[in-house]
Amino acid sequence: MNKHKKNVREAALDIIEAVERNRSYSNLLLNETIKKHQFTGADAALLTEISYGTIQRKMTLDYYLTPFVKKKVEHWVRLLLRLSVYQMVYLDKIPDRAVIHEAVEIAKRRGHKGIAGLVNGVLRSVQRKGIPSLDEIKDPTVRLSIETSHPEWLVKRWIDQYGFDQAKNMCEENLLAPVQTARVNETLTNREHVIEQLKEEGISAVPSPLLPFGIQAVEGNLARSKAYKEGLFTIQDESSMLVAYALELEPGQRVLDACAAPGGKTTHIAEMLDNTGKVIALDLHPHKVKLIMDQVKRLHLKNVEAKAMDSRKTEDVFEMESFDRVLVDAPCSGLGVLRRKPDIKYSKAEEDIYALKSVQMDILNETSKLVKKGGLLVFSTCTVDKEENEETAAHFLEHHPEFEPNRLRMPEALPMKDNEYSLQIFPQDFGGDGFFISSFRKKGS
């Protein structure tokens, strides 16, 4: 193996260690590491695969290692063993001997001869004896938890809320790499032109089967293209693109995006208004407001204003009933984006969900005052949990008789039941993020 390949595995170990020790976000760390070490092509792909894969399947890998690691080892050594077993079990193209050799070399550099010997011994035993069978776990909930590496409390919660089959499908889908998707900026161009321009840049993309302005990457990274820099599209998940649809936008409207960073939905709203009207985007943190405005500038939009403020205090700043549309894309547990951010599932606890529900209600209670009579309030989250989603929506309607459920408008490719005012999207539905969208109309003219 060449020197550069060693760096890929060591870089992966550094990423996994930072995620575990500092609760860093794996997706951000990965991008930083690729830039810092200037990994390209196969190296960048391998780094992504082994870093994400090892984090994604942590509990399964620990189960596989249990019979072979008899004593307590240093934390980084356990991570190195996980990283190595991941490659041995899940990657066909890398021979076991190469994986073991690399792991021993890293152990020598980071530790001492004794640790290198331990790593060598454990991995050779795994190679010789094979991994233990998951069929030995008799309890189906525990087996699903270990098999798909989701905490047991979460698996049990999903089984209770959605049934065993739906929970199993979701856990399995969460282990797959997400497809990179993007939303074409129709104020500047159209989908056919973008696909053609990307092709000229050596990037293969196809139309989204779900959305008329969506594209899916087949080969190449959309974010590194010239077309992206020119503002011809925004990287966004297809589930997330549905939110602006639910707002039933018309040119000239005044819209509030109450929890806006990093600006994907804000800029989509601005584009759907065809650069008319006004979109006011709020976020608590000034550095995140800058992220929103960076996107606005890149996309050549003229109808967005962003403010750093707490959306629970909007009545101090805005006139009552002064917006045609209000979007509350609320803070949530993020359990719908586990393919993109696999580390989330290990850092969340059940009590977090209850704390978040009260924040969601505070924001809805406050911003609902700003909706004009006849206007819409749309509530969305990127999670899959009844407590944060359906129950929050029902609770809002119960305490706000001035609002009524409003039938969701969705693209034709997504069939909706009559009078359905809320929609829970699962990752397995069409390969997008897990997402919830609901719509309320303020009564009156």
C-alpha cells in the first residue's frame, strides 16, 4: 500500500475519534479533512466510505469484536479495530491482509509494539474464526438494534409508533449512503440546461422523478461544479424541497422563515416568488445569518432580508398579522437525517425529544400571531417522531382555534389523501430524508 493510502486510514481514525470525543459533526469534519489533505477521487471516496461506515455501524462492529477483545483497551485502539473490521466485513475490494497491515502500522505509529501486537492478534483471529452471528440474539428488538446499529430506546420507540416492519425498513435505509440531490434555480435557468452544463463539466445528473426542478447526481460532486458557484442550483434533499411547495406561494407575497439557517428553504421560497415580494429569514446566531446571505448572494436573489434574533420574540419586532406565509422549520432531534449525520443517533436521548417539543410550541405560539387572516402557517421538521411531529401539530390546533387544518399541496408524483393537512415522510419512501410537514390556515378573509 502506498503512503497516501495510509494517510486515508489515519485521517479516518482522526475523524471517528473527534466525533466520539468532541461530539463533532461527521459531515463537517469529513469535508474539512478532504480539503486539508487534498484527497481527491478514490482517496476521498474511500475516506468517506470508511469514516461514515464505521460511525454508522458502530454497535454492530462492537458486537462483532466482543468475542475477540477480552480486556479493556485504549479508546483509540477500539476505534482502530472498529475501522479495520468495518473494512474486512463490508468492503469487498480491499484484501484482509492489507487492512490488517495498515492497522498494525497505525498502531505502531500511535502506540507501541504491545498495542501493535494486540491489534494484529485481534484482527487475525477475526479473519480466522469469522464474526459472530446476529441470529444468536433472540429478542427481535435487540437484534434489530445491534444489526442496524440504532440505540435500543430509539428502535423500541419507532416500533411502538410505527410498527416493527416500518421501523426495520427505516433502520435499514438509514445505513445506505444518501444520493446527492439539488434544486435548480429557475430564476436563472432550467433543469435541462443545468444537466447539460454539468455533463460538460464531467458530472452526470438526472431529473428527479419527484420534483420538476430537482436533479439527482449519478456521478461526481455537484457542490464542486462551476454551475454551483454560478448559482444555478442549491444542494438540497428532496424531502426538504417539498416544504416550499406546502406554502402555496404567489408572486409578491411577504413570507417569514422563522428558523432559517443555513438558508435552503429561504432561498427556495425566494425563487418560487420569482425574486418578488419579501422573504424575511431569522436565525438566533449572527454567523448563521451570514451563511443565509452568502447563499442569497450566490443565487442572485434580491428579495431576502436576514436578521439574527430569537423567533420566540418576533412580536417585539414585527406587526401582528403582517405576513402572508410563515414557515416554522422547527428545531428537532434530526432523526430523519441519520444517513447524512450518523453520529446523531448515539448522542440523542429520549428526554431531548420532550425538551424540543416545548421549544417548537413556543415558536409556533409566537409566530402564529404574525400570519394574516387567510394566510398559512407551515410547520416542518427533519425528524421521524410522533411526539415532535403529529402531536405538536395537533397540540397547536387544539390551542389555536383561530387556525384550521389546511390540505397540503404536494407535487403530483406524491399522492396525498383528501383533506390531509400533515405528511410524515420516511427515509424509505423515496430515498429522501425523514421529514414532517403540516399546514394551518388562519381563519378569516
